[in-house]
Amino acid sequence: MKQFLKPWHTELLTIIFLFIVDVSCITLVYEPLVQSLLCFFCIKVFRNRPWTEFGTISFFLALYNLITAGRFGLSLVYLIPMALIAKEAQKILYPHTLYAYVMLMVALVLDTCVMGPLALDIPCNIFYTNRIIYVNLMVLWGMSLKYNR
């Protein structure tokens, strides 16, 4: 039996689906509470994946920032250096799923407490940051059941 979708087709469809989930969360809840595409990015960084896949995820994250903040690619300011550091850390550190959780928490804190006040003049609210971190850690936990095999 011939395979209908190639592996890169399923990855692209997953990325598009997660982008639609994130945008629908913004329209339903009126705040970027769930960032499933960022969780997917954190999972894929610590796997040996080609850089084209990171480019695709980064493009959709940049579109997501255009929708939420009105600035294209605002999160790429801290995500690209974090991805490069993670790729170098893979050579030194023992592979573990904990690194994806740490990267997600650092990315969310940088997004809400550094990029928000500096680029968007949004004050850093610790309760909002804790809620976003908790929700996205649960999303990452759910995703890691499927993608960290």
C-alpha cells in the first residue's frame, strides 16, 4: 500500500493546524493564552530536525506575532538565538525532555516580561505570566506524549 502523505507533508499540516489553534484561541479568549506553535517549536529544537522545518515554524510564529502584536517576527528576536544555543547544547548535554520545558518557560518569560514592556509598552503582570506558563506547560506536556518518542 502506498503512503498518501510524506513525512514533511504531515509536519507542515501539523504546523498549519497549530497555527489555526493559536489564532482561534486569540479570537475566542481575546488573549494569546495557548501558544501551541511555540510548544511545538520547543519540542522540535531538541530533536535532530532539518533547518527548513525550523524556518517554517519560525515563519508561522512571525505571522502569529503579526496578528497578536502588529509586528512581524517580534518573537524571532529571542527564538533564533535560543534555537542556536539549544543546538549547540545538544552536543554537550545528555538528551532529555526537560530542556524543552525550560526553553518554553524562558521563551514565555522573555515574551511577556521583556519584549512586551520594551517593544509594545505592555506592563509585565506576574499573574498573567504565571497563567500563560502553566497553560503552555500543560500543552507541551500533552504534545510531548506524541512527539518525544
